[in-house]
Amino acid sequence: AKSLVNVYLNANGQASLAAAAVDSSSSDNCGISSMTISKTTFDCNDVEPTALATSFSFNGGALPSGWTASPYTVSSSTCPGKNSPDNSDYFWATATASSGANAGKRFVQTNTVDVSLGGTVDFYIRYGNNEGSGCEQPDASNEEVYLQYSIDGGANWINIYEDWNTTGTGSYAWYQWHWNSIPIPTAARTTNTLFQPSNSGTSFDNWGLEDISINAVKLLGATLTVTDGSNNTNATNFEIDVHDTVKPTVVSKNITAYLNASGTYTLLADSLDNGSTDACGIDKMVVSQTAFNCSHIGANRVQFTVTDKYGNSASDSATVTVLDTISPKAVGKNITVSLDSLGQATIVADDFLKFKGPLSLNINTASANYVMFSAADLP
């Protein structure tokens, strides 16, 4: 059998595989009677299946084989009132490492794992928030924790994620237990990759982790079985890589957008959707322009793009017709008119108006007939 077979889903998110497509010149001296394979049908669930590469719940206390860390404690209540989501034990970085590549830092490092096909790094993180001794709050910009990877045994570390920003108010979500599922970048996809959350610098404040798992994409395994006329059989294993390369079906619609009292309108991408579909599921919808104002009154062509969960995308155009239906607010004012040498004066409606409302709106000059005054009109 072939060692690897690629299978491509159709527009319905399904595919089938025949034994003949897997066979690689199987033979028998008396002839082959039949060939079968252990898996013949596939769907979206077979695209990028994952398997657990390594994990740690911290409930057992000791680190898994091959893991290392700076000094830490494992407890369900290290920081008062801040138990883990399931009230179980969690990792809490206490002191900094005294030696090694991470000297002066707080860190926890996995063993090497095979993530050559990609996957995710999943875990809870929480910064200390001054709940007591040993729960000091990271509050300076250089006290952030980064998720990193190394493909050279830990000699060099590259940041994957660096958005757990610090704040003196403790207001960000990760000052409480915060769930993360971070995709493994292409450059980190090797058969021997290390991962670690680590401080961005030395001697910084406390943070903790819970329920770490590295979920690696794996190929499907299957078996080809060959049988001859005498019912003798032989089997061999092979791998299957299932792909979804079908773009979503994009159906958009034209809409009318009404400017608000400030003369603006914000367009949400899904408001242009008119039944877009994808067999394996839609991941996101985006539109080329979201902000509109008075300068956009009338018809505006925009691009509506739909992306499925495996990165396939397709676009369609739509028209956003922007209207201003809010009447201006006018406030009249008293004026003084001076008659000319002929005893006359002319005024127009504009002389009475103070316009109020959004400065961005274009309000046409009020229309009114000219009015002639003469000495006879004086009281």
C-alpha cells in the first residue's frame, strides 16, 4: 500500500476512498480475490484530527517526565479567593530560576513534542492581583508573560503569543483565570518542539497555570487487507490526510444604511450575509469597509468575504446605500434691520437661522422668498 493517501472532501463535506486507490502493486501467485480498507468514508471531522501530545493538570503535584520549571507551588488556594475554575490544584510560579537558560525568570517548560502537522497549545493562565503574599501583581510593561517555542533544544526561544498585557489596575481578563487556545505557528511545527510560558524579563511578579495540553494534528491511520482465492490474507498499514479545499458559497445582499444623529454608520459584516454556507462550517465574515459618514451618502460597493474553519475563503460584492433621513434642527433668532436711504431693506431666511446638529451634515440653505421692507412697515 501507499504510505500516505490524500483525500479531498467535496462540496458536501464528504469523500470516499476505494481500496484500489491505496494499493501499490499488491500481488499473489494465484491471484488476488479482494482488497479492503478499514476506513472508506470521510467527512469534516476527519480534517486535521488532533491527539494529545503532552499535558499536565497539576493535580498530581510533580511535573510530567521531561518537563522543567522555576520554583513553584501546587495548591488549590495559593491566592486567597482565587481558586482554579474546577477548584483543583494549579501551578503557581513563586521564585525565579537560579541557573540555566531561564535564570532570573519564572517559567514552566514542556518536554519535546511532535507537532509537525500543527495543533494548539491550550491552558488557563492567571496573573497575581495582590491577593496576598506570593500573589503580587504584574503591573509594569516589562512584567508580561510570553508563550514561547524552541526548535533547537531550548538554546533559542521565539514568542508565539505576547498579548497578556499588564496593568496596574488588574482589569484585564487574565488577572482572573483566563482560557487560551493558541494555534501552533508554521515555524514551530517540528518533530521536536519545546513550549514554555515565561516572563519577558527577570525577577518579576507572580502568575499561575492550569490544565496545560499540547494538542497535535495527526494523520488518520488505516489498514489495507489483501485476500487471495484461497482466503489467505495479508495486511499493511497506511496513513490518510483529509483535506478541505472547497471554498464557502457566498451569498450577499444589498442593504440600506441610515446615518445616525452624529452622521455615522457602522456596518457589521453579517448584516450583508444572505445565506452563505460551507459544509465544514464558517469561521468568520469580513467586509472591506465598515465605517460610513456623510461623504458616503448614496450607493457604495463593498466586498463581503467569508472564510471557513480550514482557511478557504470566497468573496462577493454588495451595495450599501447610505441615507441621511435625520432632519436638521433649526433655531430662529431675532434680527435688527436697518433701512437704506430709500427707506427699504431686504432680508432672507438665512438671516433668521442658527443651525444646530452634527457639524458633518450638509444642510442646504433654507429656501424662502425675499421680503421687502419699507418705511411703511415700521411700527
